Amino acid sequence: MTNRTPIATLADVLPFTAQADEDGVLEIGGCNVRELAQEFGTPLYIYDERTIRETCRAYLRDYQAQLPGARAHYASKAWLNPALTRILVEEDFGLDVVSAGELHVALAGGMDPEQIGFHGNGKTRAELEYALDAGVGRIIVDNDDELAVLDELTRKRAQEQRIMLRITPGVDAQTHAKTTTGLRDSKFGFPLPSGQAEAAVVRAMQAPFLDLTGLHIHLGSPLFNVEPYADGIATIGQFAAEMKQRHGYEWREFSPGGGMALTYTADRVAPETDIYAVEIANAIHTACDTHGLAMPDVHIEPGRSVVGRAGVALYSVVSRKHIPETRDYVTVDGGMADNIRPAMYESTYEAAAAEQMNTVPSLVATVAGKFCESGDVLVRDANLPALQLGELIAIPASGAYQIAMESNYNLALRPAIVMVNDGDAQLVRRRQTLDDLLLLEL
């Protein structure tokens, strides 16, 4: 049991603007969460605009200090809506999308299609046609079938399209098995040892309307250790040199992907952006110097680390249960429908009594969700004060993948989302209604 108050203990996981008012109520972006809950209800997802903007600026500052001209494309699968897109545009970020839906929202939010890269291992023909129609800057080709379809479509249209090839370098990212993507046995990318990656380079070079600008890797997420980036870049650098020697191919662009970690709990702090930047830049310079390659233009793809800390999930307590000599449960009005990550990835979070941020915890309790699964547990063994029904619980570092992976399980209503900044709260997604559940039904 900690003897520190939540506002002090959770300094590394709360948004940059978080503080407690004189009554101990959490404030984010100058907005009192009790007042937000009264106006918008719970569960409620609160995003701090300043945290998003400052994180974007740190990425561009730290990477461009090491790699002049480096670009950043936000991995939109972490969470995307038009309001966020507009912020990213203003902060000179591009976007990575993995579906027609993400592309549609990106365009609706005002993102320049030239600054969009289209990822994904299962792009349909319709999605590739949509990408071509939209004029996306790059399509990151993932497999032989996609390469063939894209070659066919661009020939029929006589339309040039820039592409990158996603290569699977066979590097262990040292992260969760479900989010490791750089191993040889992966559904993503062209594997190196089998010769498929080399064959793809040759085929892409022969396609009359495809411009193979460069190579792409992505090792997994979240990467708390930076060493895998160096291993992956060394491998891809050698491959680039071999393609130059054997086929006259010279890369102009390279992406080491994303996967930068996020601090979810106070006892495991993620590296700062400059740590990743130095490691990645040094590895790229080393690869180019070793193999006599020209320095490519580099773009990175941070996702969770851009929005994760900015987001706080706010819930209301709906029941409490004490099991003698076993456990205390505090059940809230949300759970796995708005945050599947603990059930799917064994992800861990902190929890705080949002109206008692200056109170030293006195209770160890498990914060459970309301859904009909024993695995619907948001935070195990959370340090909390005594709580009353209706009190607010905040779970920080909730800005990435939670809303993106939400569902209507148990036909729960999807929560509202507000963006806060300088005392102003803007509703950027309304709460779903019971009638909304019937809109698609015939």
C-alpha cells in the first residue's frame, strides 16, 4: 500500500495538465471531472489536447534533431476521429491507416491524402481502389497478392502510385506475443530468408506504374526496449545493400515503423522520445555507412504513445463487494466493452478515486467491469480510498486502443468522448443511445 496521494503517485501516467483542486477532485485541461461527469455522464473518455500537441512536438523535435527532414505518421489504429485528425494536421503529422474506414475519417478530418500511408495485410480490392481514388501518398504493400492487384489496377488506370514494401526481418520485439509482428512466422510482410522479399522488390521494379520508394519494417508494440530497433534496421540495411548490388535498386525512403511504448503503470516507465530517436538514427547511419547506402528519407509511425497518456477513462462506482480473506471488488459502469485490453492482452493500468486525489489510499481492491464475463476486470489490486456508490474512478493512460477496440458487447452503449483544453470541454463524440442500437437492424 502506497503512502502517497494518487496525484503524486500517478504523475507519469496522467495527462500533462492533470492536477487536483482544493477539494481533491481531478482536473484535466482545466476542467473538473466531476462537472464533466455531471454534464456528459459516465463512462466518459476525456482527452487532453495539450498532451497530444506537446507529444507530437516532442516527436518531431527529437527525430529531426537526429534525422533532418524526418516525418511522423500517426498510427491511426490507436484511435482516430475528425477532431484528433485536425490536431494532427496542425502539428504537421501525417497518418497511417489500415482500412477504408480509417482513410475515410482521415479525409473527413482534413488530412492531406499525400500525407497518408495505407498499411494492412488484408487490403481488399475495393480498399485499394479507394486509396488510388483518394490519391494517398504511399501504399505499404504487404504481400504478393496485394502487389499483383495493385499492379493490375494501376495498369488499367495508367495511374502512378508510390509504394513501400513491408519486410519481415525476423527480429524478436520482446513484447506480447499478440503484438509481435517482426518475426519470420508472421501474417505481416514479405519474409526475408525465403527470398520472397527479394522477389517482391524485383516485381515492384518491373511494374510500370508502381514507384518503389523504399522499405518498411514494424517489429511490434509496445517496445520498452530500444535494442530491437537496431537489430531490425541492421537487417534491413543489409537487405537494401543486396538489392542495390543484385538489382540496382536504391532506397529513397525507409520506415522503422512504430511501437514506441507508453507508461501505463507507475512502476514501468517508458523511454522518452529522444531515447528512441537516438537509437533509431544511429542504427540507420550505421547501416548506410557500413553498406555504402545513401541516407533515405525517414518516417516514423508512433501511435499509442501520441494519444495514450492524453486519455483518461472516467467511470462511476455501481457496486462494492467484500469477500472476507479473499478480495474487495469495486464494480464500475463500464468495462471490457470500452476497454478489452486487460482481457485480451493482460494489460495493466492504474486506478484512482477521481474525487479523492489528495487522499492516501487505504484499500486494495479490484476494479471490475459490469459485463457478463469473469475476465472483465479493469485493474487488479488497485490502491484506493474507501469509496461510495456513484463516486468517480479514473483510469489514466486510456487514450490508445481502448476506444478503437470498443464494442457493443451486452449491447452496451458506446461512451461519449470530450476533448479538453484550457478550461473548455468540447464533445467530439456523443454517447450512443438505445435507439442507435437499432439503426442498422432490418
